[in-house]
Amino acid sequence: MNEKKQILNYFLIFGFVIYLAFLLWEFLFQNVPPTELFHHEYTGTININPYANISTGDILNQIILFIPLGLFLCILSRKQNIITKIWAIFAISLFLEFLSLLFFADFDITTVINNLIGGVVGIIIYKSLIIIFKDEEQIKGFVAILMNAIIIILAFALFFLSAFK
């Protein structure tokens, strides 16, 4: 593997790890700040009635949040078929929802459904890019650069938002 491809792979894996950390943060601390985690008396609720109490904004946020996962899974596990990738997205979403319930947040089946939709949209975007560009390395580079740029922008935005609370 030449040096350029190796740097690109590190860049892609770095973006994926930061993205997973961001997902964990979003799911675990959605209702309770980390500083109050063990001093908070909130108990999570379980909603298994899809789309019962949710806003359009929440639906879009949940879908958008998982689009990168679909893209990353297509790039990092090229040999797996689409069904396996969809199951992985479902399992990750379900795991994060159960984990959030343990950390004083709510379990909502709507979130799992929306996350799955977002991941599938990411897979569709990747497959569309393959059809358009026909070069997986070019797409890998594009996604790596795009995801890392978005992560940097999100990090600064979150930093400034938290600094001015």
C-alpha cells in the first residue's frame, strides 16, 4: 500500500472513531449532562409505540445522525453484503438506545427506526457515488475528507455552544 493510501486510511479511521464517540455522547447525555450523571434522579422511559410523541425535527436529526454510519460501513467493510450492513446499523442503534436507557435517558423505538433509515440512506448515497464515480478509492477519499471536515465543524460548534450556556 502506498503512503497516500495509508494516510487516507488513517484519516478515515480517525473520522470513524470520532464519529462513534460523537454518537455515544449524543445518546448517553441527551437528558443529563455528564457532570450530573450520578446525582440525577431522572429515570428513563420506554416507548415501543412508533412515532407516538416525536417532532419532525427529531425525526430528521435522528436520520441525519446515522447517514455517516451507512457511508462508513460501506467503506470499511466492503466485502460484507448490504443486508449485513443493515443489520449492523440496526444492532448499533438498538445497542445505543439500550445504553442510553442505562444512562437516564429514554428508549424509543422510533429512534431505532429513524436511525436505521438514516444508515440505509448512507448506504444508498455510497452506492450512488459508486455508480457516478466508479472509483472506490476516490469515494473513500471524498468521504474521509468530508466526514473529518464535518467533525471539525461540529467540534467547534459544540465547544462554542457549551461555552456560552
